[in-house]
Amino acid sequence: MTSSSKKFGSTPLYWRPSSDVAVARRRAAMLERIRHFFAGRDVLAVDTPALSRFAATDPHIESFGVYSSTGARAEWYLHTSPEFHMKRLLAAGYPDIYSICRVYRDGESGRRHQPEFTLVEWYRLGFGLDAISNETTQFIAAVLERPELCDAVDRIEYRDAFLRYAGVDPFTADSMELAGCVAADKDLRAAIGQERDTWLDLVLSSRVAPKFAQDRLTVLRHYPASQAALARLCPADNSVADRFEVFLGSMELANGCVELTDAAEQQGRIGEECVRRRRLGRPAPPVDDMLIAALDAGLPECSGVALGFERLQMLQDRRDDICQVLTFALDTRHD
């Protein structure tokens, strides 16, 4: 045996894909069911660019910058969602639309997170909160081939869920009370400080969601107005947003809302997000003026949903780590 053959014979196996062909076949079948679901509802498949001149302003989402050969700083960003481009399509007269695309979020890692993943996003004209949340549960049941999931869906208000499962009122509790709810130590208290919405997210993920029924879908609706982001405020109660999330057990699968169509209000919210980012020591990217222009031109009344595809396959394949359903998971040891 030559020295060359010995070298290659001892090559580590980290070059291999993260999952096998059986996983890839199940993934392909699930994607086909998604396309069939939307085709049956006359929802149009669209593509949007992965590169943008604008980054996410959400304080909890970080964008990857892309450096051109002519500049020393990031001139483009990889999109964290196709949302802004899809809303521009709707404002331009497109009908109901959906997209299946890869998205990129810096700093996301863990058993349920990867910095690159597949997002299914769709928009329905004229849908209210009940209609879009019901369609989301139907979508999940269809893609997982579990029609029984639509038979017993738990629907609960955000406030009621916190009171029932965490014993705290999310609309009146201050940061200290929320920190006590999760038994935060002094380091965590110092890190989060007075960021009340961050505390609410922590209470939701650690105290509330784990109490959801493990064998049923839960629709959590009417988040606080401070977490509206791109959702409209509820016409009947402007202290809450017409926003919902869908869980299976404690696994968050989808985030949706009745969309905000007011350009001035949206611009104001983005400005507030930029201020909050600066307060947290994070860069505040330029505001996407094309989204604002599209809303100003007239975004029709609509609702939208974003759903993480790999989390659905984790449930389908009964895996507890997202890397087990990805063809190639990002490995920071070698990439």
C-alpha cells in the first residue's frame, strides 16, 4: 500500500452529509405535499432574492453581511425572510402567494436552530386572524399526514396562557417579576436588564410552552402590542396584536399575523426597533424604503405565515436535533 493510499484511507468521515438518503426522500415527499396543498388553494409559488441592500431591524434577529470585491464593508445582506419582497409583490397586484426558500440568520444554533434553514412563507388576501390560523393548522396536518391534528386544536390567548401556566400577567408584570418567574440569576438579570419583551419570550419558552399538550397543536394568539412587529393591532383591543404562533407540544412551528398595511405606522415601528438595537449595542441597518413605498402605494388587507420546514421534518422523522434532518448541517469545526 502506498503512502498516498494510507493517507486517504485514514481520512476522517466529517465530509459526509448530516443525514442519509431516506431522510432526503421524506423531505422531498413533504415538499411535494406543500406544493399540492397550495395548488389546491390556487396559491401562486414565487421566488424572491436572497441578497438585499437591507438587513433585519428586529432586535432578536441578526443578518449576515456579504462583502463585495470592491468594498471593505458589507454592502449586501442575506435575507432572514422573504417577507418584504413578498409584500412588494402583493402591493403590485399579485394574488395569494407562497415561497419555499433558504434563509439566513447569524448567531442561531442549537438543537432547533441553524444559521441556514428552509422557510415556508405564504400570504392570503382578505384573511382574518381566525382564517389564517385555521389554515396554518390545516397545513401542518396535511404536510405531516396527520389529519387528526385538526380535530382537537387548543386555542388560547397569550395572556390566559401566561396566567394559567406561569402564574403571571404578561401585561402588568414588570421585568423584576418576570425575572423571578424564571428564577433568573444575577448574571442573566444583568444581561437582559429592563428588556421586558425579552423576559416575556423567556417565560414563554421556559415556563409556558412546555405545558402545552404534547399530542396536539396549540394556537397562541393576541401577543402584546409591543411584540406586534409587522402585525396590525387588534381592532377590538389595541393593547394586543393580531399575531399568533402555532406549537406542537413545546415546539414552535409557525408565526403568523394579520399584516399591518399602514406605511407611516410601519416606518415608526422600524425606527423604534433601530433605537432598541442601538440600546442593545447592535448595529441599526438602513430602513427598507422600498417596503415603506409599497405599503404607501397600497398593501391589500392580508394575513401571512412563516413556518420553519425543518422543524416539521423533525416531527415527521421523530428527531430531536435539526442537524439530523438537514442534508448538510453547518459544522463550525470545519466550515
